Amino acid sequence: MREVDVALIRAALAEMCVEVNEVLSPDVEEALHHAARTEANPTGRQVLETLEENLKIARTEHIPICQDTGMAIVFLEIGQDVHLKGGDLTEAVNAGVAKGYTEGCLRASVVADPLERVNTKDNTPAVIHTSIVPGDRVRITVAPKGAGSENMSRMAMLKPADGAEGVRDFVLESIRLAGPNPCPPLVIGVGIGGDFELAPLLAKKALLRPLGKPAEEPHIRAMKEELLEKAKSLGIGPAGLGGQNGVYAVHIETYATHIAELPVAVNICCHVNRHITREI
């Protein structure tokens, strides 16, 4: 049994919340660079080059990549041989997020009640997903999610008879309806299977996959490639101004499901697709 003080998790989260909002992960930055090199539409290419310049300024000046620094989505994978000590885990997570967002001068975008709409001033509470995994380590992933892209999320309970074609149609319809709103180029997370509550979580987890990483299952890999090609052909383009680089990637996560249902969810992320992972 390995003891881990929640103070370490709190401190890590404070640093991660700042870093993830200022420095883009290498895979997403490379995707942006590739899109800028290959975009045929002059307006779209200019948008992508401006976004690249924005990344450089954010990194060197230590300012946010985007003014919407998102709601903090925190994934905790806790080893089953870990004993957490030093206080309440949820409180530690929220304290870390609060410290990072306030001391990092990041925008506070969370309201305490969805109807009364009073800002909490420190971007808490976070959305926390905890899972128990083998081992004696704690793996932390922070993925801030802005509302412009999150508002474009969609969920459907398809019939099994709809099959792969029904899934493809729903995903492409979701991208088409989103259009310029999520700040393209986009990363499309797709969750297939589970139930009503799990499919959207699968879609969000799909956004965490390194861009360009192929799916292991041949039929999922084929669907992913087809969806990406058709999504690009929609012509949304950078910032929705037209072009072939409106979508970076389509990632798919699947899970077992009931014989009488076919849940599918789409979670769209903007051109920055922020996420960072540390292990304690």
C-alpha cells in the first residue's frame, strides 16, 4: 500500500490548470501547423497562421491561449494500492483548481446554480471523474472545456437496426449543425455504446486520445477514417470560413451495450483541444 497525500494532488492541479491553458499539447500544435501548410483556401490559411502566432504569444507571454479558459474537467485514475491521506479528495481537487485559476489570472466561468447564475469567482467546482485502476499511482488529467464547443454536443439513442450507417449519419449531422460555432478546426469525440449516461463520457474521453492515433479495431478505424474524410468535405474550414481543414481528427471510443439499444454521443472540441496529464 502506497500513501499519497491529497496535498500533492492539490498542488499538481494548481500548476496543471495554468499550464494547460497557456501551452498547447504537441500533437494538437502539430495538427494546426499541418493544417496551415495544407489549407488551399487563402482566408482559411490566414486564420490558421494567426492561430499559430497566437499559440506562440500565449506560450512566451504566459497568457491564456483562449479567453474561454473553460470549465475544469478532471479525470482521476487512482491505483487500487493507493491510500489517500490528508483530507477530502474532492475538496483537494477543487482547491487546486481554484488556486490555479485565481493565481493564474484565468477567467472564472462557473456559476454555482444553473438557473440563478451567480459566478463562484474561482472556476469551481470542477467536473470530476474518478476511476479505480490497478497499481499504486494517481494519474491526473485536466481537460478545460469551453462552452462554445461544449454547447454543440449531441446525444442519441439509436435503434440497433440503424447500425453503423445510422451512427455515421448522426455524427456528420452533428458536425454540420455545429458549423463555425465550436471554433474550427475541430476534434470530434464520438462515444458509441454503454447507456444514456456512459456514451457522452466515452465521447469526452475520446477527445483525450493523441491526434492521429489509430483505433485498434479495424471496423472502428475504417469508420473513423470515413468520418474524417466526409467531415472535411463539408467545407466548414478554419473559423467556419471555408476550406478543407475544418476538422483535425475524429476519435471513437466504444463500450458494450444492451441488445435493444445503440447509444451514440458526439462531443466536439475547438482547435485547441486542451488536455494535460501528470502522474503522482
